[in-house]
Amino acid sequence: MRKIVVAIDGFSSTGKSTIAKELAKTLNYIYVDTGAMYRAVTYYALKNGLITDEELNKPSLIESLDKIHISFKYNSEKEFSEVYLNGENIEDQIRTLEVSRYVSPVATISEVRKKLVQQQQLMGKEKGIVMDGRDIGTVVFPDAELKIFMTASAETRAKRRFKELLERGHNLSYEEVLENVTTRDKIDSSREDSPLIKAKGAFEIDNSFLAIEEQVETLLKLVDRAIKKGPIIK
């Protein structure tokens, strides 16, 4: 059976990564979390003093891009690939609210996007890949056989993110998380370079009230159709 590219885009905290991981695991495809790649660059900026007093030093970050090497290594115990920055496992470090606060501004930088998009396109050259992010169906793989756009209300997404952060031991309020979610939505949707929009031909899924199992089942049906009949045109 031929393999395809599944491009999943959508707003923050819609559970794109969770669904993409499950789908890739079921299909025996490679999974790539592009959001984690932008988080890795953001973490590098924070760690190296390129973000001070809430100001991002864009010129210095651009000059440092050649020093940033991102890779994924599969963790058999956790059953997913973790993110490494210059050989260091930073999977936990990139999931903090501090990184979330700055990842959207970092992702607006054209030079950052260009570098990461090139890496992402190379990853999908052989097909058999599930990739999620903000511009996968519009920029990275505009010819993907299956494009998905995931959405949910800001309040629903903030509740999910708040719960996740609490489980990780972070001390913060729901209001802080909701503000972060809405701010990221605005930045992601209004940036000049590769704004977050629904790709042409994308199948939209509002998962505000859908269980993970229901979403995976829906996607598997769409994948089967795309494999047998070609790209789904909406």
C-alpha cells in the first residue's frame, strides 16, 4: 500500500500533537512535531540570553541559527520521539509556559521559518509521515495527499493546556493560560510570513467535544480514502 503525507494544522492546544502521534503509530508512519522545533529555537533564545526584559533580540537569534541543531529520538518507554537541541534532551524544558509565551514571536521571524521548513520538507521526502504545526498544509507540504485543520474554542483549549501544565508541576492560573492561548492565536493568525490559515483542500475538525479515539477513527477513514482515491479536495 502506497504511503502518503498527512499535514495537520490548527490552533494551539487543539491536541494536534496527541492525535498526530496516535495516527502515526497506527499507520506505522514517522511523526514530526514542528511546534516542538519552534519551541526548541525559543528555548535556545531564552537559555542564551537572547530574550531579556521580555524583548526578543531578533538579529542575534538570526545570527545564531547555524548553531541550532534540532533532532528527534524515539523513546521506546514513552512510545514517542523526544526533542533534542544540540544533543541535549529538552522535551520537558520546551513545554513550559515561559517557552509558550515567546514561541509565537519567534515563529514570526522569516529566517527561522525558512531554516525549519527546509528541514521539515526533507523529512517528508519519502512520504509515510504525519506532521503537525501551523503551516504544514499551506507552506511545508502544499501538495499533501491529506490536509487537516483542527480547531476548538479558546476556553476549551485553555482548560486542556491548564490541566497539562498542572500535571507537569507548574504553578499558574487558568486566566494566565487563557491569555496565552488567545495571544498566540492573534500572533499566529496575523503574522506576515506563513500565517495560520486553513489550507486549500483541508478537512476541518472541531474537537471541542470529541474524544481522542473519535478523532483518530475519523482521520483513519480519511487516510484510507486518500490512499485509495487520491487527495481529498474540499
